[in-house]
Amino acid sequence: MCLLFLIAKLEVQRVRWGVRGNLQESESYTASNLIATGGTVSLVLYFVIWQSYVL
């Protein structure tokens, strides 16, 4: 359950950085968005693999 909340929090922050980086045309927010995307993808893949192992 904690993993889902962590993914949700990271996803909200990623979208916020993406919108802010797009509106301000800031490279730092855009880079943060890309890094957070990698983190979100890795957490989701871990969750999918873990669920398939448990079930």
C-alpha cells in the first residue's frame, strides 16, 4: 500500500514539474521531469513484477 502512495506522490510531483517546466521553458524543471519519469517507470515495473510473483 505504501508503494502505491509513493508512486502517486512521485507522479503528481512529476506532472507539476512538467507543467512548470513547459510554461517557464526551464531546463531544470524539464530535466527533473525526465528523472522523475525514470523513477516512476522503475517503481511501476517493480510493482508489476512483484504482483505477478505474488499472484
